[in-house]
Amino acid sequence: MRFDRFTVSLLILQPDAPKLDEAAASRLQDAHMAELADAHDAGLLLAAGPLLGPEERTLRGLSIWNADPERARVLAERNPGVVEGRFRIDVLPWLVPAGAMIFHRTRLPRSMAEAESSDQ
């Protein structure tokens, strides 16, 4: 059997994450979203999004990369929240039966304002 290879990265809140006021948190979230949109536009990021659940959880987001684990780690660690020390990244290779997952190019929102306006 043939397998397609992807890489999954998990965005994990650091236990000692810096506390941010609402304005700083909004700026960081928008920078995070813009970084993901750039990676998607470049064909490296296939899908990404938040993992929903209780606010106190540490696992915050999941990304699926069209890159080997080493390259995906480099790309994921560019995330502004990782650079600022708020999050860390865990990277895992992921194999699925060939053709089982199909990703379509789309336009990822570059900010929360854009995401919220597209929800309506």
C-alpha cells in the first residue's frame, strides 16, 4: 500500500507563557494568522486552525504541512507566538493511505477581523 506523507504541528501553550493585555494578544493573534496565511499562499501549509475546548487547555492549534518534519518545524517556529515565547511547537510525521486526504487551495484569513467578517 502507498502512503501520502504530511507533517502535523501542534501549537502548545507554554506553562510560563507571558501574560498579554487584550491589545497585545490581538496583535499577536493577527501576526500568527498572517504567518499561517503566508505559508499557505506559498503552498507549504495545507490546513490550520484552533483546537476548541476549555480555555485552560494547553493544546491550542493544529497545522498540516506539505513539508518534511524538519522543514515544517522551521516554518512553524517562525510563528510570532513561538518567537515571543508564548507557545511551543510539537512536530509529528503523519502517514495516510494515498489519496485519502485531499487539500484544496483556499484563502486563509490574515486577521481575526477578517475571520469574523467571513463568518457572517
